[in-house]
Amino acid sequence: MGSKGWILLVGILLAILHQDFWLWDDGSVLFGFLPIGLGYHAAYSIVVALYWWWVVRAVWPADSETSDDEAAP
Amino acid sequence: MIVVVIIVIYLALLLVLGGLSSRRFRNTSDDFFLASRSIGPFLLVMSLFGTTMTAFALVGSTGKAYEQGIGVYGLMASWSGLIHSAVFFLVGIKLWALGKRYGYVTQTQYFRDRFGNEMLGRLLFPILVALVVPYLLIGLMAAGVTVEKVTAKTEAFGPDGVPGWITAGVICLVVYTYVFFGGLRAAAWANAFQTIVFLVVGLIAFFLIADSLGGVEAATAKAEPTRLIREGSISRLHFTSYLFIPLSVGMFPHLFQHWLTARSARTFKAPVVLHPVLIMLVWVPCILIGVWATGALGTSKPPNAILGIMVGRLQDPYISGLVTAGILAAIMSSLDSQFLCLGTMFSQDVIFRMKGSDQLTDSQKLFRARLFVGGVILCTYLLSLVTTKSIFDLAVWCFSGFAGLFPLVLASLYWKRTTAAGAIASICTTAAVWLILFLQSPGKETLILGMMPVVFIVLASTVSLIVVSLGTKPVDSQRLQRFFPMKDESK
């Protein structure tokens, strides 16, 4: 499987991981103040940023760079 | 009184910044509308983020978390981190490239050219305008209610504080002044400055509010326990169905305009990666403040007022003033782009088309654009004086309409078989389904079969687009060649 396939697969996995149904009624608190459901989704946001960092490195659209060249004076 | 003085100083600073950015203004309509397509990565990150983080993100999220608890973060913020960046990546970059190649300034121009159909433009224009207006309204309403609550029960302003209509009016004037002189370049600079202000001040406010409640641990301990979980307040299906709401960014006219300002495609890399983290930095504190407010205020306060009340409880007026200025920064960083985009749409899609763009000199175009921005601001201000809906719920309805138009922009970029009739069917279906569901909603958040109405709007829009496109004559190959060059096919 190529980079695009892996990226699509991980993207779908991230969408599934968003549904943290196992934490629905979990009232535990992290670090004494952060409800676990909120902590999970805050960490999820960081993982999503790392995912996009991988995406722009691995599959940056080459044709968009061509447009840069076309537009150059 | 000190609170108001600090807010006035902040607004004056903003005008100075607008003045400085106008020195770079090239006095052309292209610079007014698109900053001559010269915006680099830092300004693009800040302006895209500042534009998407509206009153909804601060005032609305705090109020909604006060009502429904921590699940509000998952509903909007973490979905947005994934979906917004996907839209920037899949839609934004392509539209930027096409905009640069063919000189588009508005979405209507792109769709009209993509499908070679005049009616499409006439149909899309009023719908986009009708959907942006409520989005503007929530900004003015939030600014008014926040300053009102922060200044309430003070010696200088009496029990009711500064009336909302005064704050909304002053904000309109400030935004209009810097947009008037510097156009989108001034808006981008102001957005960057205001985004930094609301990120920094937001974090300061978070810790000060926590401190006023006895520390972060005590604040969470005192909060209503039902707000620390999702059981009982948000169903699983409801939670999942929010996935469709962030698709709306793909059709925000103000975001389209910001995308076109990028200097190069590479400029998009930073916004795609950093956007989810920036969302987290703003939303986590807001959600916690909303949850903590249930312990400090009880559970019967109006949700729109929660952030203002919590800031107003800070004993130090200097801090209250600074934090209020930060909230106004977040609100204004969206208002300027939205006002400007509506002015741009009226100028480009109505006046320039009626008169003929070639018939007007550049200074005449500039004059008309400025006049229209002023007209839009005045109309929105008057409407804000009579609107009373919940900020969060009004925004979600507005996002649902834009999300319904997302299949159209996606198909126009990736599916050659999309036809003008399919596009028109998709727009009409979105408008009809949205209107029916909105009119039937009782005012509070409406669910259909346990899901958000947006699910049905997007599905209906997609089905009508596909069915009608397949049943009508394809777009001619010469036109398609302009939008899907051969090199794309070989990859």
C-alpha cells in the first residue's frame, strides 16, 4: 500500500477514534482538574495535528506547486 | 470605568495597526480585495484561524459547556481539527490555484466559470449572503452581551452595565475604519494581532478565573458532576452527527477570500498542520470555564452571558478590561473578514457585473467596494438590535447551511461529471431542506432521529447533485480541460 493508502486508512481510524464511547459516563479527573473525556479529546487534537504534519510531508499535491511556478513573474 | 478605558485603548491600538498596514496598501482594487495575493505562512495561519474562531468559539462554547458539559469540545473542536484541515488541504489549495490562474475573487465567479452557467451565480449569491448575515449577527450580539455583563453592577455604569447596542456600534465603526483604509491586507494584519491577543489573554483569563474559584482542582471539584461526563446530556448519535458541521468551512465566502490571498500553495502547509492545536488552545479553557461556572453560579444563568459574568467576577478591573479586550479581539478578527467578503461579493457579483467591470476605473471600483462594506455593516448592526437567539444554536444553523453546499464545491473540484443542473439542484435542495428544518425547529437545538439536521441537509444535497448530474448533459470537454488538466489524469 502506498502513502496515500496509509494516509486514508489512518484518517478513517482517527475518525473512528473520535467516538470515545467508552468514556461516555467516566467521571474520572486527570491531574486533579481535567475531566477524562475532555483530556482525551485535547490529546486527540494534538494527534490530529501530527497526522496533518505527516500528510503535508508525504502527499503534498505536486500540481499546486506547478501553479506557483506558472504564477511567478 | 477602568475596564472601559482598557477596551478603548485596545480599540485605538487596532486603529493604529490598521493605519500602519494601510501604508502598505497599493490603492488598487486587487489589493483591497485580495492583498494582491501576497500573504505569507504566518499571516495566513493567523488570519485563517482568527477568522474561523468567532464569538461562537469563545462566548458560544463557554455557554454551551455550561449547559451540556465537556462533550461540547468533542462536538465541535476536535472534529474541526480533523475536518477543517482536511478542507484546507483538499479544497483550499485547489481553489487557490484556480483563483490565481483565472483571477477569481468570489466563489460565485468560480462556480459560474466552472459550469458556464449564469443562473448558478444568481442563485448562489443570495443564499451565501443570507447565511453569512446570521454569522455576523452572533459576533455583534456576543460583543454587546460580554461588555454589558463585565461592566454591570459597577459604580460608573450602574446595575445594567454598558448597553449592548453601544458596544456593537463602536465595534462596527472600528472594524469599518481599518477595513476602509487597508482592505483585506489590513484585515489580515488585524487578524494576526487579534489572534495573538486572544490566545495570550485567553490563557491568562483561564488561570485567573481558576484562581478566583480556589484553583483548578477546586473549580472542577465544585462543578456540577453531570457536566464532567456526556451521559444524559449528549447522545452517541448526536455526537457523531456533528461530523458534518465543520464541512461548512469549505463554503464560507470569507474563508474562500482568505485562501486566495496566499502567496503560494506552500503557504497552506502551516495552517493545515497548526489549526487543530490552535483550536485546542482556545477551546479547552473555554469549555472548562463553562463547566466551572455551574459550580460558581448555579445552572440557571443565560448561556450567552456566562463568559462575561465569569470575567466580571475577577476583582481586578485592569485584568477584567484586558480579558474583555481579548474576547472582543476574537470577535472582531472574524467580523472584519465577513464584512469585507460581503462588500466584495456585492461589488464583484452585482455592481461590476451590471455595469461591466471594464467600464469602471480602479478607483471607482474601490469607492464602490468601500461603500458596500459600509452598507453591509450598517444593515447587520440594525439587525443585531432585534435578534435574541442563542449564539451557539444560531451559529450551528448557519454552519448547517454552508455544510449543505459542501458537496457542490467538492464535486466541482474532483468529479468531472458534475453538471450545472446538478449544481443548481444541490443548491436548491440545500436551501429548501434547510428552510423547512429551520422553520420547524422550536428554537433550541433540534435533533432528527437523534441526529443533527445537518446530516439530512448534506445527504439531500449530495443525492440531488449526483442524480441530476448523471441525468443531464456533461459540461463540454473544452471547459473541463481548464479545470482538470491532462497532467492531473496521468497521476
